[in-house]
Amino acid sequence: MKDITEQIARLADLLPKSAAAPGAEPPQPPDFTRSLLTPAELACCDQTPRPRLLGQWLMEGDLGYLFAPRGDGKTWLAMFIGKAITEGTALGAWQAGDGTRRVFFLDAEMNRKDVRLRAEQVGITSLNFRWLNNEHLYMDQGLSVNIINPLHQTGLSAMLPDSSVFIIDNLSTSQSGMRENENDDFDKLKDWLLSLRRRGITVIIVHHAGRNGEMRGASRREDPAHWILSLKDASEDESRAKVFITRFSKCRNCQGRDAMPLRWTLTNDTGSQIAVACEPYGNLDAMLSHIREGVVTATELAEMLGVQCGTISKWARKLMNAGLVRKKGREYEAVEERRMAVYGAGLD
């Protein structure tokens, strides 16, 4: 308890101080010239690469978003990501990271019993994984986390060790007072997130998709993100398995071929722990989905799928022969939104 109190006091010293008292010397402007770097000095900085936490896309100190429509599986995937990081294991096509990390999972949506059930189904047992559940917090201390409250930010900063991982599930339910569609309101959160990055703390924010399929709310929150991962449900009505597709709309840490679209299948036939299967999302399926989402030039598609433009042209011909895509000038256009069994038609 003493250590936590000391950390809170130390972090409070970093908060902006109130204006100077009347009669005091006016504050002086900062001397930015003292921190200028020459190209040679910059080359000497930070030569040690940031450790990888999972695959090639997730690295220490990242800020990233995992978003999807309601019920499509984003909380399941967030839990599996946290489990892999605490155990230092692979997850699907994403290889294990460079060692393990402590993971702190803020659940601001579900009740404690549902969290316990999901933790059992995912198989989370490591002591490196800790839960901060809003229902439990309210029963224990009579409060709920608000991540834009400066006092709560200070308390959370004290809770998080350097180089740990903080998963926030989700942005809407973990804050009160930040207008989702106002860019300026994100400033209430931005500076705190940057302070965590300086300590090597990785932050994964779970968020909802809007009606247009994109991440909901103002766009400015995407600017400091290292990566943005979308998830789309692909479950069949008759199947008991949970199936979804993941793809990156932004990834600073690696090239497209290291962050390919993936198809995930979660099954739980025994009623206990969930089995995870993962495979690369088919080239033609992936290309068709990108075209439907507005990625319509060969150059953009090649970058997203990690292939050459010539390969895109070859795949496009197959989709055009199947009647799924047509070409208008230099752009591709989906013919209709109907689903087709691409593989069954022998197109790949």
C-alpha cells in the first residue's frame, strides 16, 4: 500500500501546476534549442529495437485499436491476445513475442460472473494477467473507472508497471464526459496515453464500429495509433462456431505481408476451454472485401495484401470472370454485395 501511495505522489508531481500567484515572476518560455538533434545525434538514439509482444505488428509501447460491431467477437480476441502475451506463446498466425509481459485488463462493460466465465473458456490462468472489473470495483470501493478523469488517470498510472500491457474494454464504457465525435475532446485522453508510451506501456483500446463499418467517433484519435485492427463476423447461421475476419487498416510496425487478413474460428464443443483455429484469409476473398470497403486501385490493393500489382491484376480477372467485380478506368468496383463461395468455384 505504501508503494502505491508513493507512486501516486510521484505521478502527481508530473501534473500541470496551477498558475503562478499574483506578483510572482511570469513563466519563461521553454528553450527548445537545447533539445535539437543533429542527424548524427539522432542516429545514436534508441538503437535497441523495441521488443515484439506478438507477431510483427504488436510492439512494446504501442497504442492500438481493436474495433468491431457489437457482438462480433472483439472482447474474445482481446482476451486471447492478453493471454498470449502473459504466456509468451503464439496466437494463430501471430508468432510469440520476445518474452512475457504483465497484462492489466480493464473490463468496463460485463459483470464479474461473465468475466469469470470467459476467462475460464479462454484459459487465462497466469498470475501475470490481472483484471480490473468495473462491477467488482464498485462493490469494493463504490466507484467506476473513468479514464478521462485526471485523478483516475493518476491512479491507473500508478497501478501499471513500466513495460506492461493495458487493455481497455471498451472506450465507450470506460469513460464519461468525452464526446465521441468531437476531436478536441480526445485531448482529455491523448496526453495521458502519451505519458504511458514514454514508460513503455502498451495500450490496446477496444472500440465499436459505426454504421459505416469504420471505427466510431472522431478521427483524431487514430493519429497517434501504431496500428488499427478491425474484426468482422463471418459466422454461419447453422454453425455453433464463432468465426471472424481480422485485417489491419493501419500498421506502422510491419509490411502488409506480415499483417495479412486472417480468418479465425473459435469452437467450444466440450463446454469448457475454447479451441482457436486460424488461417490466412483467401486472396480473392480478401481482395473482394477490400474493394467493397473502398480500396479500389491496384496500387492500394497491392499494399494492403502485400503482393505485386501484377498479382492484383491476375486476381481481378478471376473476380471479373466470376461476375463479382468490374473495372471502371483504373479503379475496381464490386458488382453486388452477395456472398459467393470463391473457393468452391475454383477461383483460388
